[in-house]
Amino acid sequence: MKIFANGKESYFDKETINITITPTGEEKEINIGDVIILRNITLFKELDFAKTNFIATVSHELKTPIASIKLSLQLLQNNKTGDLNDDQKQLIESIKDDSQRLLKITGELLNLSQLETGNIQLNIDKSNPYAIVNYAVEAVKIQADQKQIKLVIDAHENLHDVKADSEKTGWVLINYLSNAITYSSEKSTITIKLKEENDHIVFQVIDTGKGIDARYKDKVFDKYFQIPGSQKTGTGLGLAISKEFIEAQNGTIGVESNLGLGSTFWFSLKV
């Protein structure tokens, strides 16, 4: 709740408490009314805005030098710049992996800050679900090949188009697939399922990894949350951003998983 006082904008958290009493000797309760409690949270809001702006600025500034590092690595790998021994090639691969990880982290932070400030514009239009799936699969193909993981598309025929921002939806699917590849064993199979249910197109990414403990299933879409004991490969923002993207398109998102039996991450969008 925003309130303007003396020309200054202040923020308040409102809590409504219903008050009832039972007079002595009576069985029936009497509803007296409601009490509204206001707490001034302006300072917390200002700190949150400052944090969001700081993250956006830092993320934006970091993307340029990281991209420059990647370009330099590509030049080093070019035979025209000279031959490299095996140790040097291994170092370059390690630097390339780290720079890619940094680029992913800064991209996620930038997306998050834009979501919090409402600066991301969604281009909702008719989008082909098959095209979204093919785009995402192609984007993670090299990552899957490195672990000899097979990506299988199981799509129903003649599906309707969805009302979606194809770029943002593709980003979500890529994030699902990237996570599935990371936590799946080598030479395993990941299935991308596409089906229509109740005027919605459902996208599913099904893996045979170690699954998620029931204690953490409700938290995986929270900001910065990472399952204890899992590989720390990012910020813990990917799924939180995915949730924001899908819900901003009036879609639903979720996960089904059992420990030791793999996971199914899904989202649905209206046709």
C-alpha cells in the first residue's frame, strides 16, 4: 500500500484483524468489527529498490567484459594464432566453462532485476509449441552430447498454437533442460513431452536423475534456493525467473518428483 504524506511517498504493510467477543453467560459470539494495523515499511522498500538497481547495474557492467573474455578464448583456439599444447588447451576449456557460467549468472541476475522493476516487456502472440521445443533442444544439444545424454521429443500431433512470448518461453524450457542435463547421469535419456489438456498446452521435461526430496519440492521455485548437497552451478535464480515468466503469461508451472525416481518439471500455457 502506498500513501502520500507531505508530498513524500511511503509504503505500508496492512494487516486486518477480525474482533469477536463472547459476553459472559452468552453462547453466541458478537462480531465487533475489524482492526486495521499499518506498519511503515518504507525503509525496507527503499533498500529493496536499491538492491534491485545495484544488481541490474552490476550485471549489465559484467556482461561486456565476460563476452570479451569469450571472444579472446575463441581467438586463442584458432590455429592461426599458434598451436597450443595439451595443458594450455585444458586451461582454455576451464576458463571457457567458468566464463560461460559467469555469463549465465549475470544474465539471470539481470532478468531478475528487470522483472522486479517491471521493465521486461512480454510479446504475447500466437506461438508454435513445436518450434519452441525444437529451439530449446537445439540450444542444449552440445551440453547433452558432452554427457552422451539422449534428448527425446514426445509430442502429440496437430497441437494448437499457444498465447505466449516465444523467446521467454523458450528460455524457460532451456533452463529446464539445462538443469535436467546437469543432474542426470551420463548416457541417460531426457524426454520432452508436449500435449494438450483442457485448452492448455503442457510442456514437460522428464529426467531419470536422483529426484527431489519431498521437503524441498515447494521451495525449488523460490529465489536463491538451491537443494542442499546439489551442485552449485548458478545463483538459484533460474527456476524463480522461470516461474515469473510463465505466470506473467497467465500460465501455470510446477514440478513432480520422488527421491531416486527422477523429476518432471512442467508448465502450461493457454491455446
